[in-house]
Amino acid sequence: MQERTIWETIRLQGNELLDKLKKVIQEGNARRIVIKQGERIVAEFPLTAGVVGALAAPVLAAIGALIALVKDCSIEVERAKMGSDGPSTDPSGSAADK
């Protein structure tokens, strides 16, 4: 099997977004979180395997502060996925592998 990279875009508001990000980090397969405003990258947070609990708190606090300051932002999550069944797609239907 081969490791693939999948991108997921999250567009929620306030606490819903932070709750979703906590869940993504706890799943353990997220590599990077990118905060965008339109097409501009506002911040990028690399994650290492095994980042959970207290180690994730500073990242979540920084993301929460940025979300409060930046309107109309989206969060993109880069995930690692094992498999060899062809390219996956993001929610918009386009190929998500990079």
C-alpha cells in the first residue's frame, strides 16, 4: 500500500470550527493545517504524528485567535491516508491528491 495525501476544506464558524479541528488532531492523521482568507494563506501549522492533548492546545489557541480576527476564512487540512485505490476527491469533486 502507498501513502496518499488528501486535502479537506472546513468552513464552519466559531466553536464549531474549533471542535472539528480538535477532532481532526485527535484522529492523528493530519499533517498540516492551513488557514486561508480567500486564496491568501494567513497561517500554516505543521503537525507531527502523535500531537494530542496538551501539545495541541497552543495550535488550537492560535487558530482560534486567527479565526476571531479574520472574516470569511477556510481551514484546509492535509491528511495522510494509506491506500492504493486511485486518487481521492475533495468535497467539490476535484482530485485532492497533491
